[in-house]
Amino acid sequence: MSKQDKQQGFDEGRLMQVLVAPIVSEKATMVAEKSNAVTFKVLQDATKFEIKAAVELMFKVEVKGVSVVNTKGKTKRFGKSTGRRDNVRKAYVMLKPGQELNLAGEAA
């Protein structure tokens, strides 16, 4: 089974749920300018192939590659009680040269 076959076999409803939110931070902006990459918060069980297919489906752009980072949630104190932040899975989606993704929704 080739990579092309794997991308074709995804459920469109699942792909619409894979991308949770774009990450807009100072680091994400620097990465975007440097390597033409966009950062997304994704589902914990999302695969690289699913993320690539979801971005291509939703934003109509060509994806060069996907890197994934799992960040463990920190333990924080709130007075006497302790709590825990959620674990986060981030995807850095590199776009092919000439492709652009505008998350602000402004007209270019």
C-alpha cells in the first residue's frame, strides 16, 4: 500500500475533526516565516497521513511534510489543590514552495 493509497482511504468526517485549532504564538510565527510551516493543535490519535490529508482537504494547499510533537501537560498548583494541564499534540505542517495558508481570514 503506497502513501497515495493511504491518503485516499480516509473518512471525510474524521478528517474534519483531526485539526483542533491553529496555534498562533511567537514561536509558531517564527517557524512559519522561516520554513513555510503552519502549526496546528491536533487530536491525540491523529497520524501524519491524516493530518496531511486534512490540511489539503480543508485549505486546498499542497503539503510537503508533517512533523508531530507530543507535549506532556504540566502539574500546576491552585492554592492547596493540584491540577494538571492537558497533554497537547502539535503538528508542524510544511507547505510546498509557492503555497500559502492565511489563518487570519483576511483577503491577500
